[in-house]
Amino acid sequence: MRKLHILLAIAATVLAACSNESEMEQFDPSAWTTPLQVEAQQPATRAGLDATAFDKGDSIGLFLSGYDARYTNVEARWQGSAWSVLDDVQLTSEHTSVYAYYPFTSAASAGQLVLDAAAQTNYLYGYATDIYNLNPTARIQFHHAMARVRFQVTYKNGAQLQSLNLKGRNILASAVFSMDGFKFVDASVAAEGLTVKPAASTAATQYVDVLLIPGPAADSTALQLVYSGDKVFNFGIALDTLAMGSYYTMPVTIKEDPYNGHEYVDFGLPSKTLWATVNIGATAPSQRGSFFAWGEVTTKEDYSYATYKWGNGNSFESGEATAFYTKYCPQKAFGNNGYTDNLTILEAADDAAKVAWRGVWRMPTKAELQELIAYCDWAWDAKQYGYTVSRNGKSIFLPAGGTVVGKEIMGEATNGMYASAELITDDPNYAYELSFFNMGWTEGQTVARRPRQYGRSVRPVCTRQ
């Protein structure tokens, strides 16, 4: 009987061993898969505001290396207590790295985070390594991809900041960040600068957070602030080399500049008129700049009666407009349906200099043009094609840019036509202008009359503040 018990125990041991071997074969790691799980933590700050957690409904994007590129842009959404991976990501025994970015976009490319500075988004990136079926939870610590600059703007007299613009070689519009190599592989400079419009504030000091794409190197940067009444304050700043996750504070005090950063010459004229050093639309004194029809503030291709802003588009007699004008018309015979308004000086909204440069700048009057001719010396520059106008050791240059009649530029390099702000009262088809010419054998400068629909140069003036 005892022998029988021993035989039964041996048989049970053998059967148990066989059962364990079967289970081990069944749970061989190479033969089964596990769903990917995600845990994620934000950096200490987010978009310049204190935040340590994602909001419910936020989504991140995931890239898995390997796996035959099956999982190249998987969305995971924060449900409030856990992350939900929206694709069926099954991990095998193959070890992988999980790269993550925020915010999620369906247009993302594998392993790349596209940064758009204009969006002012606090882009985040993170990663987890050695993820596989026996270690299926990707614990991701996010990092900032952007740099943050906080401008501490102080101003007086209740001024309100409307926008700020940063421009320079180190101010980028967009860039591509490779999360595989953790480096920028492509970037483009913001040619027109990066403009940020802050929330309204009534405080004497306003804090404006600007998110910037890390630039290639420290560089001089132009900062333009637009504040109450469309006033402009320009100056240069030096930004350190920007790094991902870096944070800088830049104190700025707005000093009232009625000239909005534009240069001028004070000839000491009786009227105390100051003359700008460049034309509207030009960046150098030798450039002719933009052409404007009288009373218009934008450029166009066709400077004719048919396109003139303050006309009805027809009614011509001997090449001149009759019963035509809808503004700036002191004579019934020239007004549309007898319209008159007795306006002979351009209003601010129709003054090209005022609209373009704002502040105290405007177009000159007839008297100011006559004063420039009478009190200054005029010397023709045969190399730059224009006149150097000087007095008391100071000078400006007026290029001979010609005028536009219809679609054709006429008189370029020999004639200059500069618009005034003043209409000719007894014949409102015309406005006063500064007109000069140099044909080689003859030259002259005068205040002339010119059809108001023609395109002219504009040289701004102002009175010393």
C-alpha cells in the first residue's frame, strides 16, 4: 500500500512539471503583445503662466521608432485622470523609444515637430526609452521647445500698448525640430518681424510674454512698440543666444517720440518746418519711394480718372473731370451732382504721410513748398539724378522720380513731382505740387499744378515738437 502512495506522488509531480512547462510556452514574451500606456508630466511653466497639469481634452502626439513605421503620429488624449491612446498600439518584445509632442496635429510628420512662431503656442516635446511588452508604460517628462521673453513695458500718461514687433536675423517665423536627434533641421527668418498683440491693460507697467523659436545666435534685434493713438516707439535690443526652455526678462521704458523714429532735417526755416530725409515707401534718400494720387493713401497700378478714389468714374470734358468729384470740391461745376464741401486741405485720413508714418508727420502745404525753394540752395546730382537741397550746413536729397500718368512713369531721372496737401480752389481738377526738372541745358524748381489723379512722390514734413 505504501508503494502505491509513493508511485502516485511521483506521478503527480511529473504531471505538475508538465503543466508548468506548458504555461511557460504559452507566455513566451515573443509570442504576445501589450497595449501602450502613457503617463506625461508638463514642465513647471506653460506659455508663461503657472501650470503643472494638462487640461481635460488636451491631446499629444506619439511617434514610435521601429515597428515598420506603423505608429508614426498616434494621438493620446487626457481624460482628466488618465491618458487614452486613440490608436490600437500593440507592443511586442521589440524595444522602442516613444517620442511625444504637444499640441497634437494630424499633419505632423514622423519624428518632427513644426514650430510656428506666429501661433505663440507653447510647444512641448518629450520621450521615453526601453518601452516594450513587459514595460508598456511610456513615462514622458515634457520639455519646452520655445524660449520665452517677458517684456516689462513701462509707460506714462495712461498709454495702452497695442502691439509689439520683433525683427532680426535671430527672430524666426518657423522651424522644424527633429525629436529623433533633438536638433533643428530647418528654419526661416520672420522677414516682416514677429508681431504680438497683448491683452488690454490699464496698469502703468505691463508684462508681455513672447514665445520665440530658439535662434542660431545672439544678434541685434529691432523692437517696435505701437501704443495709444497708433504712436510708434522704435529701438534696438540685444537678445542673448536663445535656448529651448530659456526665460529672459527685458525691461522697456517707452520714451515719447512724436517723430516715430523717422529722421528729419531742421533747416531753421521761418515756419520751423522740419523736412523728412526720405520719401514715403523709401528706405534710403536716393530711392523715389511710392507714388500716390492726391488724396489717396495706397498705391495702385493705374493712376487715371477711372480709378480715382474721389470721383464717380466718368464725366470728362477735354481730358478733365466735370460733374465728377465726391470729396474735396469747392466748385459745383466739378462736383458729382453739384456736390461741394469746401475742403481744400487734406484731412488726416487722406494724407499719405499721416497714414504711413503717423505721429506728427503730414504732407506739406503750398507755402511750405515755396519756402523750401526760396530759402534753400539747390544743387543737381548727376549721379543720383536728383537735387541736394541745403541750408545752414544741413541737407536733404530729393530724387527725380517722375510722375505716373495712367500706368506709365514719365520724367524719371529728369523731373521730380512732390505732392502737397493743398487743392487749387478755383480749379479742383488740380492740386499744388513741388515740381523740379534738370534737362542738362536748363533746370528749375517751382510750385506747380498737377491733375490730382496722377501718381506723385510724397516727402513728409512736420513742425518741431
